[in-house]
Amino acid sequence: MTSHRMIFALAAATLALGGCSKEPAAEDVPMTVHEAMTQHIDVIADEVWAVGNAAMASDALIDPKLMDDAKWAKLADAATRLQNAATEMSMLKKLVVNRPGVTISDENIEGGTTSEQVQKNLDADPDGFRGMAGALAGHVGQIDGVCENCHLEFWYPQQKDLVKQIMAEGDEAAKK
């Protein structure tokens, strides 16, 4: 009987100690590029655009007459948070597009880029990606161009020629 009690006690202690093992906390798991973009960069960029678009003049610049102190403060706060998020993304030690089972926005549409393709692009030039994320941090006021350049380089490089063609056609039309 004593041996059964001892075995039971050992089993109970083992189970209790096993329950004490700590699962890695979320902050211990590296952030993926997809998470950085969808949970931080994109969300904050939308805040910047919402303020700016609501006060946009015909020349596509912010019309100060359409802004008040609260809107300027909201814009400044969002720009600072965007700068910080971009800086954090530029310092990711390991660039992983996403976690297993997670897809990127255009992955399941015809002609869309897959996670594997983006990962290959990041692996080919991780310092280039980090540099572009740093450029976003340094040029928050030019967010459209900085974002588009990075996406064209890493998310859909197969569309570079098409974008160049469209830009050239736009330049030609503007000259007329």
C-alpha cells in the first residue's frame, strides 16, 4: 500500500510540476512582418489618412482651414506611432512573413502573391526591407510613396513593369 501511495504522490507531483511549465508569452514570440503590417503599420496609416483625407484641398495637400487643434494633435500622435512602428519593424531580427496557416491579403486571388513568394523576396534582401521600413519611419509625411515602393519591391515585384508603364503613360498625359 505504501508503494502505491508513493507512486500516486510521485505522479501527482509530476503532473503538478508539469502544470507549472510556462508557455512562451506572446512577447517572447517574434513578430511576423504580416503582424507588424496588419496590426500596426496599416492600422496607424489608416488613422493618418483619415485625418489627412478629411482635410484635403484640391491640390491634394492638407488645407489648414479644415483642421483644428484636435485634428492636428490626432495627426501628430498617429504619425509618431507610425514612425515608432516602422522603426520597430526595421529592427526585426528575423524576417518571417507570417505564421503557418496564415495567409496574406491577396494570396488566394488569381495573380496574387503568396506568402512563400514574399518570404523569398525578403530572404533575398533582408537589409533592403529593413532599409525601406526605416525609410517609412523617416518619411511618414510621404507615406504613400514609401509604402508603394516597399510593396512593389517585396510583395508584388512581378508588377514592376506594369507600374512603370502606367507611370510613364501618366507622365505623357500630363505633358499634353
